[in-house]
Amino acid sequence: MLLALDLGTRTGYAMAGDAGSIDSGSISFAPRTGDPRGRRYHKFRIWLSSLPLPDRVVFEEVRGHRGTLAAQIYGGLEAILLQWCESRSIPYRGI
């Protein structure tokens, strides 16, 4: 199974299975008012762990952002994704 991600507060995803099936959509990791700063990253890690383990992961590798907050959010989500892949020996690639 291939997992493809477009990282952000609203993360887009697509999962392609061996039989040609594709599941796709988006999920919001926006914190609620009063949530601690790390809540979005905690929610992202929980969501990743709820997925069937993919054989590989690809994600959009963003080289520039419109604002500082977008860059910080992307960097945090990317770091969690890479650590999650590394700890499970899942190959990954930014494209």
C-alpha cells in the first residue's frame, strides 16, 4: 500500500492498495480554542497510527511557505511523519 500526503492543517491523503483501490480525502488537525500548541501534532500522530501500515510513503515536499506559521506547522508535521516512518522502517520520499 502506498500512502501519499499533502501536509498541512488540513492534510490531504490518498491510500492506494494492491488491488487498485484508492481511498482519499482530507483531515483537519486545527486545534480548538484553548488547546495547547502541541495538540495538532498529537492528533496527527494518533491519526497516522490508526492507518494500516503502508509499504511506502510519499509527501509533497514544500520548499517555500507564504507565512511563518504555515512553515512551522509543515515542519512539525513533516518531522512527526519522518519519525513515524523511521520507527516502522517504512521507506518515504518527499516529491
